[in-house]
Amino acid sequence: MPYLNKYILDKVVEGSFEKENVDELCWTLTAKKNYQPDKNSNSVLPERDAFRLWCLFNFLSEDKYPLVMVPDEVEYLLKKICMGMSTEFNCVEFEDFFSQDSGQQSSITVWVFLQMMNSGKITRGIDKSIISMAIEEVYREIVGDVLKEGYLWKKGQLRRNWKERWFTLRPSNLSYYTGEDRKDCQGNIVLDGNCCVEVLPDRDGKRCMFCLKTLSKTYEMSASDTKQRQEWTTAIQTAIRLHVEGKKSLHKDLKLKRREQREQRDKRQQAKEEELQRLRALQEERERKLAELDLLKEAQKQAQVLLEQDEQRRREQHEQLQRTLEIQLREAEEARVSMQAEMALKEEEAEKQRKRIQELEEMQKRLEEALQQEIKARLDEEAFRYAQAGLLAEEEEKMKALMSLQEEQEEYILKTEREKQELKQEMENKSRALDEAQRQLEEVRANRHRVDQDVVAAQRKLRQASTNVKHWNVQMNRLMRPIGPGEKRPSLGSSYQSFQIPTQRDPGLRLRKRSESEDQQRNGEESKENVDSRAGSDLERRHSHASNGDMDIP
């Protein structure tokens, strides 16, 4: 398995093959030779359960060959299985099994592990179907990377109705099926760093609601109770965190963390043993010093006894000398002087012995103080460790809060970008409408200028026509009355007195009517010019409003 994992399985693209088939092949090759359960025993596990336990053992084993599992990992796996069976883990049977063989105290092989499971010590009195269900659940959780699975109510995206689905959560996706057998997959939600989970209030007759938001859709779901909702939201957040951290399996990460904890525990145990050895050395040194002190005290007592004996002997000798050698007084005096000198030397030696004893007592006090300081340092070290653990927990909470704030900030930035694009589009529409209004205003002004020029030309022609009409009226009045025979041509001054109203066919009348119609046309053009001027002023006023940003462009 280490060779397959390193050189073959780790290089295969995920989803291109079933790793369980490779595991079954390896199990077939190895179990035939090494796995030989007792067929007559009632506690023997089925072949499928033994295969799954073998896969779990390979997953949790140490990364070295031959594969072995440390007792801590064995205890972790057995606790997971007992939790799936809703039973309490029997630590006594577990410790008895490891204490039977001294070679198994550090690690066990997979075949010894299967032998322990077939012995029935761990699963005594439990139905085989319950054991199989528990092993399958632990297998799917650890080997299949299933963080959580169960029934939830899901709201549809199109029909918006609620249906109960079986959900399966993995670190990379959240799949849902019509039933617990997971045969008919209804959908697959890909999880990434842009996903988030939010708790929703109760509505539509559903309680314990929450939603999973992705970049494209929002999925609303309802759990059976508050505990299930909390477990689902926590599991989905764990899957998102694993994807953000670039980790593909939760239990691989937990396995590495447990291994680091074991290594740190071994280091602490080794440091503790070294500290105990050092304390034992200090204790032995102290006992050796105390033994030396006892020897010195015994030597002092012996010297005191010898001194008393010498004193007694000197007194006897002195009495004998006084009785027998009275005549040798000078010699006795000299002997007395020599004895006094010897006594002074003895007293100095006794004083040195007393000083030595005091030094040893002070050394004993210093050793006791050093021992107390060592104990205090150990207590301070334990307190610092607990404080460091609290700081690490607080730092992890702050990192979670920082990640949530970062996600909220990214959502707000996306919302601001969308609003900015909409405002930019609206400004472009207004600018185009303003340009169109400006063009129309320029056309109106050009039309007005042409109309003004036409009006001036018409007025000039009208004045010329009026002048011509007056001239022809005068001429016509002169010629209106014919001169009869024998009558004289009337003078120029009496022409106006003899003027009569012309008939309808009179050309002068037609000219006069034409001039009146031209006057009316001119008045109509002037009124139209006034209307055009008012329209131009309205357009100019609208243009000024539009330039100020107040004009509403449809």
C-alpha cells in the first residue's frame, strides 16, 4: 500500500477510478495467506466487515512499512465503532489485550487487530447487523471522506416546493439523493471558498431552516431539530474551511494532528523523565552529603570520648606524679605547660570541627531551597502551558471571525461593483439622450433661421407689390371712365371725385384682394414665427436643464 499510494494512486486524477476496487484487490491478495479466522466461532466478523476494518487500519496506520497501528489510534478507531453501535467503550478489555503480550504494547499489525475484533471481547453481546452498520458508518466517514449524511428538507429552485432528500456531505461537494440507498442522485453542490452558510428564521411552515449560498444559487434547507441544524451548518463550514486550506480529507488532517500530539506528548514525557533523573541525582547528592555529615558527627563524638579518656588518664598520671615525684616539681611544671599547649591544640581542632558542621548545615539549607525553587519552576511551567493553550484557542476564534469579516467584505465589494456598472450605464443613456436633444435643438435653430430669411424676403416682396398696386390703382382710376363724344377729358384733380366702385371683374379689385390675402399670410407667418421662437426658447430652457442634470431622458 505505501508503494501504491506513492507511485500510482497519488498520481491518478480524482474521480477517474474507484480506489475501493484497488483495496479489494489488495485484500484478496493478502487475506488468503494471513487472515484465518475461526469458522466455528460465533463472533467472527463477515468478510465485508473484515475488509472495511482492514481499509480503516491502513488509513490510520503509521507511514512506514510494515504497516502497524499505535494503541492510541486503535483506541480512537474502537471508540468510533462503539459510538456507531451506541455502546460504551470497554477500556479494561482493551488494556488487558495489550498487556498480554509485551511486543504489542507499542504497536499491532492488521491481522492481530482483526483477531482481536473476532475474539468478541469488544463486541460481546451485540448483534452482528448493528456491528456491520457501525463499521460501514465509520468506513464511509473516515475512508469515504463523508463528513455528515442524513435526511433534510430542500426547497426547489423552479417549483419552489419542499421535498425530503438524503444529503451526503464531503469536503468538495454536497450531494443529495431521493433515498438513503444513494442510487438516484438529484443534484451536486460544489463547495469552494465563495460559499457560506446562514441560519434562516422559520417560515412557510418549516422550522430549523438554513441556507447554503454559492456564487450562482442559494439553496434553502430545513432540519428536523435545532441540534441537527447546528451539526449540518458546522459540518458545511468545516468542508468550506478544508477547501480554503487546500486539504482534501478531514480525517487525514486529524490523523496528522493526533500524530503531532503524540510526538509532543513523547517529548514532554522524555523531558519529564530527564527532569526526574536530575532530581534523583540531586536527591542522591543530598543523601551523600547527609551521610558525610553523619560521619563527621560520629567522628566528633569519638574525638570527644577520646578527649575525655585522655583527660582522665592525664589526671591519674598527674596524681601519681604528685605522689611519687614531688621532688621533680620543675619537670612536673614543664609537663603541665606541655599539657596546656596540647589542650589548646585540641580546642582549636574542636572549633574547626564545629565550623565544618555549620558549613554542612548551611549547605543542606541551600540544597532544600534549590529543591523548592525547582518545584516552583515546574508549577510556573505548567501555568504557562495552560495560558499558551488559552491563547492558541483565542487566536483560532479570532481567525474564524476574521475569515467571516473577509467574506462579508468581498460580498459588499461585489455589490458595489454591480451598482457602479448600473450607474455608469444610466449615465451613458442620459448622455446619449442629451446629445440627441442638442442635435434637435440645433436643427430647430437652423429651421428658424431659414424661416426668418424667408419672412424677410416675403415682406420685401409684399412691400414692392403694395407699391405696384397703388401705382396701378392710380392708373386704373384714370382709365375707368371713358370719354364720350363732345366731352372733355377730365382733369387730374377731378379724377378722384368721379371714382366709382368697381365690379367683381375689375382687375383693381382683384389686386386689392390679393394684397389683403398677402397681408393675412404675412400675419400668419409672424404668428408662426412667434410660436417657433417660443418653441426654441422652450428647447433652450430644456437644454439648460439637461446640462444641469435636471432633465429626465426617457
